[in-house]
Amino acid sequence: MNKEELVFTLAVAATTAGYLAYYFLGHAEGVIRRLNAGCDERRSAIRKVVFQRLAGVVFLGLFPVAVMLLFLPPDLLRGFGLGLTRPGQTLLWSAGLSALVIALNFFNARKPSNLEMYPQIRITDWTYGDLAVSGLTWALYLLAYEILFRGILFVPLAPVIGLVPAVTLNAAVYALAHLPKGMKESVGAIPFGIVVCLITWSTGNIWTAFWVHAAMALSNEWLSLYFHPEMKLQ
């Protein structure tokens, strides 16, 4: 196996293994039941989502990075896009796209189809502590998510297999990963995945993808909480 084949094989294998572990272990009903033993319904709802997000941090972020660091020789490690390269360009893309997704969420968040899923933590009375815990775990989860999809499944692959094949593969896998959230998010993941891959290629880092993804998730959660008829912030 040559160097290019090694990079491709490890990136795809680490992504596959990490996502499968996250999906099946992070959503295992038996594990969640044990975690919530003795908790009331409200606390159980919070713990379930927090556990799933932290499982994502471990299996989508830490595990795949460990695999790449362990099996790739130093000359093939490309930093997974974690360096702050081209900061001015990164800041402009991050600010512009974040403003766009927040504006779109303002109109989308109030729709019944969105309120059926978000906020992910299904409790009626929110405290500021709940909001902080949810926001922090969202951010950590999405950082791991972007390290996996853009940092491992794109940054090392693009120089090896070419930009267009790398973007195509990334957008396809990214869309499939959204299947549990329904057709709307799965289809929407395709253009979003293409755009953030091209920006990642242009800036040389994953930070625009992370900030825009975080702005999308957090603004949707806060607006969904604001518009939800059965939820309120104390």
C-alpha cells in the first residue's frame, strides 16, 4: 500500500468506525436507561442529549484523530485543518455565512416541522443553566463533527484524490449521516457540505465550517425555544 492509499484508507476507516460507534453506542437504549436510573423525567431528558453529544466528542473527534495519529507517519499528517491559516479570510467567511444562517433560522425555527425536533432537549421549563449546558455540549459536539467530516474526511484526502472527488465523497457521506433527521436535513446537508468543503479548501482550516455550523445549531435552538408554544425560559 502506497502513501496515498494509506491516507485514504485510514481516513475512510476512521470516519466509518467512529460514526458507527457514536450512532450505536451513543444511542443505545440500555446505556441511556442505566445513565438515567433514579432520575425524574426532566433530568432524564437532559442527560440523554448531553450523553449523546459527549459520545460524539469521543467517537467523532477524539477516536478518529487518535487513529490517524497512531497509524500515519509524521510526513503524512496535515494537521486536520486545525491551524488558524488565512485568519482574515476565515473571519470574513465565518461572519458572513453565520449571519446568513441565523437570518434563515429566524424564519425556519417557528415552523411546526422544526419545533417537533428542536430544541433537542425536550423539557418545558428551561433554566439559564440548562441553556448553558446545552450550548456548551452543542459546541463541543460540532467541533468533533467538523474535525471528523472536514478535518479527517476532507483535508487529508483532497491532495490525494483531488478536490472534486474529495468534495463529492464528503458531501455524500455527510448527507447520509443526516438520514436519521429526515429528508429535509439530509438533502440540505449536500449544498452545505459542498460550500464548507470549498471554504475549508480555500482557507486551509476547518474553523469557518465549525463557526457556521455552531451558529446554525445554537441560533436554531434558541429561536425554537423562543417560538415553542410549550417551552419557556425561566
